[in-house]
Amino acid sequence: MKTKSIYKIPQGKLLKISLNYNEKTNKIIDLIITGDFFAYPEEGIEIIEKKLKNIVMENDILYKKIESIIKKNMIQFIGLDSEGITNGIMMCKK
């Protein structure tokens, strides 16, 4: 199922998620993350998008995976955090 969400991070920036997920398995097929936040390194968002493929769309699982990706790849954000990304993705779930 293809779906989108727009989420205003509390005390942060605007986050837009375009998501395609399998309703039967509840897994992410592909994902595009955009918005008015900043990421360093710039390819940090692309890394997160790739690493979240085939991840089950459950809040705790997503949050832990995103935290792990951010730490492993030393990604820094301005106006966004792992909780915001998790919430934005979960808002796409119908």
C-alpha cells in the first residue's frame, strides 16, 4: 500500500514521508523521507531509507532500528530525531 504523511516535529521541522508497505506482512517495501530539516552527512537520510526496507512497522522495532542506524553511521540532525522519523512513518499506516 502506498501512503504519505506530513508531520510537524514538536519544536522541530516539517517531515514528509512517502511509504510503500505490505499490509499482509506489515513490512516496509520502500520509503522516501523529505522535509525542511538538515542531516549530516547529507546521505544520512538515504542510508536510513535503505536500511528500513523489510522492517516491520511496529513503533518499538522502528525506533530501535532508526536509533541503531543513526549511531552506527554517526548521522546528526537539526530539526529532526529518531522519534520524529518513527512517528512520521507510523502515521502512514492505515
